[in-house]
Amino acid sequence: MSVSVTIKNLKKAFSAFPALQGVSLDVAEGELVALLGPSGSGKTTLLRSVAGLEFPDSGSVFFGDTDAAQLTLRERRIGFVFQHYALFRHMTVMDNIAFGLRARPRKTRPSETQIKARVLELLSLVQLDGLEARYPSQLSGGQRQRVALARALAIDPRVLLLDEPFGALDAKVRKDLRRWLRQLHDKTRHTTLFVTHDQEEAFELADRIAILNNGHIEQIGTPAEILRAPATDFVADFIDDIRPKDGGKVTRLRRAG
Amino acid sequence: MTFSLLRRRLTLGIASLAVAASVGITPALADRTLLNVSYDPTRELYKAYNELFATYWKEKTGETVTIQQSHGGSGKQARAVIDGLDADVVTLALGGDIDQIAKATKKFPEDWAKRLPHNSSPYTSTIVFLVHKGNPKGIKDWGDLVKEGVQVITPNPKTSGGARWNYLAAWAWAQKNLGGDEAKTKQYIADLFQHVPVLDTGARGSTTTFAQRGVGDVLLSWENEAFLVQQEFGADKFDIVIPSLSIRAEPPVTVVDANAKAKGNEDLAKAYLEYLYTPAAQKVIAKNFYRPSDESAADAEDLARFPKLELVSIDADFGGWAETQKKHFADGGVFDEIYKPTN
Amino acid sequence: MSDATIQFPSKTGSEIGESFAVKLVLIAIAVAFLAAVLLLPLVVVFMEGFRKGAENFFAAFSDPDTLSAVRLTLLVAAIAVPFNIVFGLAASWAIAKFNFKGKNLLLTLIDLPFSISPVISGLVFILLFSAHGWFGPWLKANNVEIIFATPGIVLATVFVTFPFVARELIPLMQSQGTTEEEAALTLGASGWYTFFYVTLPNIRWALLYGVLLCNARAMGEFGAVSVVSGHIRGLTNTMPLQIEILYNEYNFTAAFAVASLLAGLALVTLVIKSLLEWRYASELAASRRH
């Protein structure tokens, strides 16, 4: 089951360079929030801190009511999707997706039959039926990223974290995947945080957008709110490209149903 | 393969390797072992002598004794014993090296040389010339070594015991034949080393350079080593030239008391060296081209090999090792003064 | 493994502009050079070993001192190689996957045995563990033998072979980065599980190659081992030292027989490596393309 994520006054510095300077953010259960900002704004550090891949200097992250600092990586049960897929190159698609299940301690590990069934189900969900025997090197970029997503979903994550998931793909594939991801989210309703530097992507996909700059959040709001009333000059400038110049509406992927 | 299975297999593999290795390293069963740290050219001598002594010891005590040998340049071996090589006995090329051990480790008294007959030298040798068959360069005596176009092979006196004997024999000849003039003597020695193209670190290295690699016209060599080369390479390849004067080389032996005591080998080590002076051992010594101190049991044909020649001695003519070492071979001594590498 | 990454240009010589003759000459020079520098010495070693017939060749191995040298060499390799696998993995993991102060210093230190003469490596151990060395008196008091005994030889061998595994792994691990391990950890895998199922499979070829090189050097090391050995016959002589002794005792046939065995072991090592590369060629290519 998905949980809400609460980020409280998170600070993190990399040898004198402050990556996060007190970031707070609430993500509701089932919500899809985009972390948008230029490179170096701290968005990836924020995402990795939520995942437990970075250790913040101060501040805290809550999954539901639980302080994430009390949880090991395994206990956090997050689904993390990396920009460059990070698929296990020496494993087939099947083994990649099954990894999280097979890595469980024996007591909680499903049987091999159950694991196979789950993998095939996930492959079907990401529309890659029949490719389970392939190696990552035999797949296209878009296919690889969908495998990575299936792998993350396999452990039934409480939170889905996507780090520039489409950053390495070409424009056409990117657009298709974006739509597909929105549909997938509507179906699975995972609490999702995703990092992007692409304004269009954020505004099309997200329920809410957090705009980051220099390690702090400039504005949080729905796409419509931000477009209507940019909170700072930075935000106004940063979203300038996608503001409708003719007074028309921004294209939004409306939620199905 | 599951992880635990993999781990089990790994552990098993390493364990069996370790077992195989530890079984393999166990030396042949022996009641006692004795370590003799010696210098280069005694390899063959001690191989023969150790067999003789082991038989004798077995008959006398019923114990099986294994004698371990370590060979190398005399100075290098002394250094190893100082650094902790666990020698029960040392049988080195010259007293100076044993003095160094006594001084540095205090493991045996500094007057060790008095503990056995003949200054603790059960055998002696001398320095002779080994030349190519027919002596093409006509080398007869020390004076011929500094003639134009003659290449002399000798190891480095800094590291080799044999080389120091070579040097001192040359010095003694020059002093006698150049009217006792020290400056002229030094000049002769300086000239001599100008004729040396390769300075090996040990006597065996020089022998190999000359006999195997064919470098040089004359090898200044232990007498025993010269005979050995004739035996190994055939008498038709090399001739031995006896100079008019040479030096009595006295390779001494002694027990390293503290080491032998720690290993419970005091009696064995002492007996090992004393037995060297018995007629049976002296016969083996003569057979291995060393001059025996007791000729009574030696074969006549072995003795016939040793020509009579005028020999100076380290104690009578050079005032003993301590003084010689200081004057000639220590840093800043005569050798450093006269020796400049030719290239 | 670097040789396999060379991409042969698909263009033929004529398109690049070299004449056929030039190409032929270049190949001839390369082959002649290889034959003279690599092949000839190897052939000579075996020829010298068999000069007095196969009987004498094999007789060399009935000498107990020689047999003990073979055993000691295998023992030293059997200890030094696993030791270096563990340390090589740990060091390259630390360097490739973490950022920490002193990382460059560690990198330099790993290379030290490459740049330092083996004689000096040996002397360092003398300085540390000999009777008058730093730890000598303590070792003596506790009856621990290191110098002039097997432990010293193992230590010296471990030291000179240290870079072989680490040096093979570091560049590969650096280029692979940490994301696969991070992915595994976020998927709930434990550290060990991640290491055995993600890291190890990715580096196994480099690791194998490093191990083979390390083993060849461990068996062949002369300089450092010579310094700490004490040259006690039948006890502290390894094969390379025994070869020198036999040679110095005018026992050329035996010397070259043992040398042939050592060279043979090296050749077997290379054959194993080639066989593995050939057998797993497709897998290798797949892991590289990614």
C-alpha cells in the first residue's frame, strides 16, 4: 500500500556546497509530485535523500507516521528508477524484474513459481510481453526504462521515486512514455515523486509541482496555480517558455475517470 | 547456486588447499636439524661432508640429523645472520665476516677464532689464476694482469670474501716486488681494477661470468673453485696458473652459540665443526679441492693437485682481519680510494 | 582484458592509404620482434631443459630440495593469491564506489609495489621484522618467525603482487559506477547479496584476469623473495631461487628443467585465460556493449 511522504526541513551539504537548504514538502498518498528545477538545484539530492541513498545533515523524512531514519533501505520499500536505467547487465529481463523478490530473506521470499507469475504480470503491465529472456543490451532505451520501472514495481513499493526517468530518451519516445506513465499511475496509484528539468514534462504529468532553485523550494502548487501566480521572479522566468502567450490553456493530461 | 552453497564451496576449497599445502610443506622426518650458513664455493664440499657427518652421528648417537645449507656471498650471509637467519654454525670465507656477526649480535664471544685449531680454519685455500686453454695472453704472474688488453675477472671486495683474498694477494705481491713502496703498490692495485670489466657480488657469480659467459682473459679465483671449473667444464677448456706468490686463505668456522642453544643444538653444532678436523673429514676436504690442515688420511692424488708456493698470511703479513678491514675495505678505505668504475 | 576491447577497423588497408607492401613489412617486423623477444627465450628454456634427454629432465624433479621448492612456491601462491583477491576487491571497491579523503594516496600506495624495486620491498621487510628490525625483538620474544621463513616469503609475495587484482578492477569498477549496486540496495538486497549477485558478476572477467596475473607473478617473484628467504635449502627456497642455485652449481639441465616447469605453469595460466575468453565470448561482448 502507498503511504504519504512528509519531508521536514531537510538540509544537506556536499563539502561546503549546500545542496539542500531546508526543504519541506508534503506528498499525499497516491499523489504524483514533480520536482522541477535547473541542474544543481538540489532536486536529485532531495529524491535520493527520500530513498535513503543520501544521508541528510539534518531534517527528517516520514513515510506515513514512520520516521524513515529508523528504516533500513530494505524496510523503506521504495521503488527507485534511475535516469540511466541501472539494469543488471548480466541478467535477463526476467531476472532483473525478479531481483527484488529473490533478494528477500527466505521467510518472506515468494516461491519461484509465484515470482515468475509476478514478473510476467508486470511485463504485461509495462507492455513488454515476451521479452523476458532478453538481456538489457538487446533492448531499446524506452524498453529498458520500462523494465526498470517493472523491476521497481515488483517489490510493491510504498513510494515510487523516479530520477529523470526519461532524460536519456529521444523526444518522441519521451512523449509516449510520459503519457503511458500517467496512465500507469492512474491505474496503480503509487505515491510518486519524480525529478525532471523539463517544464513541459512536469506540467503535463504532475498533480503538483515543487520548483527548486539553489537548494530550496521556490513554489509548490498545482500546475494551474503556478501558471496563474508564479510566487517568485525565478519561477516566473523558469516557466516562461510554457506559459500560453496567446491566453490559451496549457495542454494537460487529464486524469482518466 | 544459492549464496550459502556458494560460500560453503568456497570455504571447502580454501580449507582443502590449506590442508594440501600444510601436508606438503612438512619436511622429511628427522630427529634433529642443523642450519649451516656458508659462502658460495663450499656448496659441493658441504654436500659431501654433511653426508659423512650424518652417518657418523647416526652411528654415534642413533639420531638422524638433517643439515640444512644456505649459501651466498660471504658478506651477504653474515648480514643475514645478523638480521636473524637462525644459523647454528657459520662457515664463511673470512674471519672478518664472522667478527661482524660476533660484534653485532653478541651471540658468541669475539675471540671465537681461538675455540678451534688453526684459527678455527679446518681447511685453507689460496688464490690462483684460471685462464683459457693454452694461456693465449701468456699470463704467468700478478704483473701480467695489468698488461695492455688483459681483462681480469674478480668479484667485488665490498661484498665477496673471495674478492678480498684476491685483492690482498695482489697487494702482497706488489708490495714485495715494487720495493715495499705503498704508493706504487696502490697504483698497481688501481691499475689492476682498471682491467676488471665486471665486478660480480660473489665468487660464484664471477666464475659463471668467466667460465659460462666467456667474459675476460683471467679469473682470479679460489684454488678450489678453479679446480671445480676444470672438473665441471672439462680440463681441455681452462688452465690453472700458479702465481709466484699468493695468500693463505683461511675460511673459518664457528658455532653461533645463542642460536644453537635456543634450538638445543649446542652439542650437535660443536660436534659438527670438530668433526671437520678428523682425518675422515679432511680426506673429503682434499677431494673437494680445499687444502686440508691434516693430510694424514688424504688421497695422494688429491694432495698432488696442490702446488707448493709462497703464501703470505692475514695475521703475519696484514696484522689480522680487523686492521685489514679498516684499512682496505671499510668505507673510505684504500679500495674506495683506488677504485673507479671503468664505465 | 583490455586486448579484447580493441575494435578492429572495418576499413581495409588500401582505403586508409597504406600499400600492401608496407602492411606486410609492418606485420613482419612485429612477428619477428615477438618471436625474438618472447618466443625464442621460451623455446630456449625448454630446449636447455631437454638437452640431455627427457630422463635427465624428469630426474631434476626427484631432487628433494627441488621438490620442496615446488611445494613452497605452490603454498606461497595458494596463500598470496586469495589474500590479494580479498584485499584487491576491498581496495578497488573502496576506491571505485566511495569518495573519501586520502583516496588518491591510497591509489598511489596500491601502485607502490609496481614502481618500487622488489629488492627494496624485501629490504623493507628485513627492516621491520629482522632481529634488529622494528618488530624483531618482540617477534623473537614471542617465538614468531617471519624473516628467513615461510611467513616472510608469503608477505613479500603478497606485497609485490598486491596491485595485480586491484589494478585490474579499479578502472572497470569506476567505469561501471555505483548505480547497479544502488538499484540492488533499493530493491531490498543485503550488502553481501548485492556483492555476490550484482558486483561480482560484473567484474568477474577482470577479477579472473587479475588473479591469473597475480598468480603468475606470485610463483615467479625472485627479487623480494630472495632478500627475505635466507636460502635454506629444502626449506626456504622457492622455484625461482632454486633455479638460480641449480644454475650456479653448474647443474644447467636441472636449472632449465625447473625453469621449464615455471614457464609451463605460466603458459597454462595463459591458455586457461584464452579458453575462458573463448568459451564466454558472447557473454563478454554482451556485458561490454551495455
